[in-house]
Amino acid sequence: MSLGLSRTVWAIIAIIVIIAIAAAAYYYVKTTTAAKPVTIVVVAYSGTTAQFIQFAGELFHEQHPNVYVKVITYPFSQYVTNELTALEAHSTEYDIVEFTSTSSLRFVPYVLPLNPYIGTLFNMSDLMTPQEAFGGEYYNTTTGQIEYIGIAYETVTYMLAYKCSLFNNQTLAQEFYNEYGVEFNPLTWQNWTTVLEVDQFLVGHGITKYGVLVDDHVSHGIIDAYPAIFGWWYMRDPNLNKNTTGGLPNFNIMFYGAPAPGCPYPLPDFNTTDGIEALEVYKELVSYEPPPNVTPITYDNLPELYAEYAPAAMLFVSQLSYLPSNVYNDTCLAPLPGGYAETGTNFLAVSKYSTHKQLALEFLAFLVSPQVQIYEYLYFHKFPISKEAFQMLLSNSSLSAHDKELLSERCNGAQHAWANPPNIPPTYPELIPSFNQEVYAYLLGQVSAEEAMNTAAASWINALIQTYGSCSG
């Protein structure tokens, strides 16, 4: 009897031991797997912003010792194509991809929708809304809802940068006022006529070699510069804007602010009288800089040419980081004439094919947190996307008055930025090349303004039909 009981007891003990060993083995495997090093791969274009992403990756690693962030870079002209090639092949190579505002909708099929993470991981109310809207948001025509597809990690706005010392010169200011009857201070400019008068005054008197610089590069710069100028006409003509600010989502200001009768989409508006006048102003601005077929003004060379030869420039504020320190410290910011601006922010999104989606999402949220965003300005002279980060910097007693002035103007400009080119799916492959080529031909005197705009508009309408179908009206 006792032997039988003993065997039962031993059997129970054996079962308990086996369960304990199995549990221990499971726990060991689970904890070992959790501690296994993970690398989050981010692909971006080469430059200072990529350095900031890598810097943030090192901070993230300090908080998550088993997680590493690796940033792979390509030249600006190559990175979008490289990413799309990988995504179209459903490659797991990249966890996070970067894209431009105008190329954003090409990434919709391949990136993770972020709406489920709004309010938990991402505090959208802290991010500059106009910056996030142009490229980070996608209007889903099937659901009728706005979907977030990417997160803007810095604030990039097309504004006027100008040399403070030159425009604060009271002697020049009085001479200019006597000649033209308007203020010399860029913060007071209300129209593009004043900008042209400044060019006439400074170049005509030999004070500067060039006028206010504007990008005229045929590969991409024209599509940035033209809507920044055209915005002045767009916001003043209800026939164009149809009582919208910035037009319909994704179509923006180079289309009417409402669909055409019988159409599911709006038609181009730049071949109107307003659009042609804006183009003529653009050409006159370009006449005060090197000919575009000799020395085109590009994103890359504009900071250098501004530093040496020009009083001011229409530029993306991200370009300020490329200025020599003495020029940077003598540069102030102003909105475009009339008090508006254009956005041009890049975005980061999580690939649908990432094998580390949750960690990638957590890193993105970490990247745009106020505590990390302040380093973007302090270490890299880039402007944060976080409103709280702006306020933290403005209250930082160690920053100079000049830094705070730039931050303040930048923050104000970012919240009044809407003069954007489109970012519908055919924008990058079709709309930009056709528009830029026609405007470039006009700048060189090869076609009239009307011919350039009508030809470009016809190309855009064809692209709309191919994408969305024909109008019934």
C-alpha cells in the first residue's frame, strides 16, 4: 500500500519536474528572443537631416539597448526611385522610408496607415498641421476619410530669407522709400511688385550683383517656385480658390478649389489670367539672376549664391543650415509678400513589409517627441515639427536673440503655409516634368507665357483622365 502510494507520489513529482523544466525552457527562449538585437533600417536622402535621424537613433538605442537604428542614404535624385523599387518588390529591406511631399501618394499602397496609432503613439496636435497635411495626409476617395501615411519630422517652409544688415540700413531704406514709396523691410512687403522694385533698386545701383534669388532649375525647382509666387493671386481670386484655403486636399492651389462640372476632380487653374501674370512675374524675378541655361539656381547652389551675391532668397528654411556661420547670423526670415508661405516637408513612414513594425512606429514617435526635436535645431540648425519644442527653444535662455527671432518667424510661417503644388499620384512622374519643361522654355524665351501654360494644362488634364477617368460634362 505504501509502495503504491510512493509510486504515485513519485509520478506526480516527475510530472511537476517535467512541467518546471518545460516552463524554464520556454521562459529562456522567450527572454532570449526578446533580448535579441534588432536593427531598424531607415532609408533617407543624404544630408543633414539624415544625420539628425541617425542621432535620434543613437538616443533611442540608449533607451532600448537591444534596438539599433541604421540610416541608409542615397542622393536626393535617387532615393525615391530606390525605395519604390524595393517596396514594389515587397522587400523587407527597409523598416522606415522617407518621401517628399509631391511623391507621397505613390507610397500609399506600401506604407502602414497611421490612424490606429493617433492619440496613443502620435500626438498630432503637437505637430505643425500645414506641414503634416501636405504629404502626410491622404484623402481616401473610397472611404471619404483622411488617412495619415507619414510623419513630418521637421518643419520646412518656403519663405524669404534676407540679410538683416542690408535691409536694416536706414540710409538705403530712406533712398528706396523716396524712389518707390514703400518700405524696404521685407516683413512689410504686400505684393510681388515690391520685390521687383527691390531688385531694380539694388541691382540697378550696383549694391548687389543679383536680386532676390528664386529657384529656376528645370528638374524640380520650378514646381516649388511657381506656386509660391502664384499663391498671391490664388488667395485673392475666389474664382480660383472657390472659398478654400489651399485648394482641395492633394490637388492644392494649381487646380481650382472645386471639381469642374461633371468631373470628379478639379481642373488646372494656372493657364488663367492670374496664372499667366504670376508666370510673368516669375520670369522678371529670374531676370535678376544668372540665366537658367547658364547657371540654374538650384536647391544645392542657392545658399552659396545667396551668401556671396544676393540680398535675399526665396528658399526652404532647411537650406539655412548650409550657410556659412557669418551669413547665417546675418540672415532674417519673412513670409512671402502678403503673409503666406509654401510647405515642402519630407516624411517618414513605416513599410508594410517591415518585420519590426511596432519598434519602427515607436522610433518615429520618439523622433518627433519635443525632447528629441529640440536637438534638431540645437545641433543641426533644422527647425522642429513639434510646437512644444519650438516653445522650449524660445524659452531657452542660452539661445541668442537672433536664434529666437528665426525660430519665431519660422513658427509663424509654418502655421500660414498652404501655397503648395499638387501631390496626386501622377504628380512626380507626369505633372512636374510637363509643367517644368514648359515654364523653362518660357524662361528661355522659346514660347509665350500663354503657350507654355496652355500646353502644360493640356498635359495635366490628360494625366487626370488617365488616373481618374473622363469627365461626363
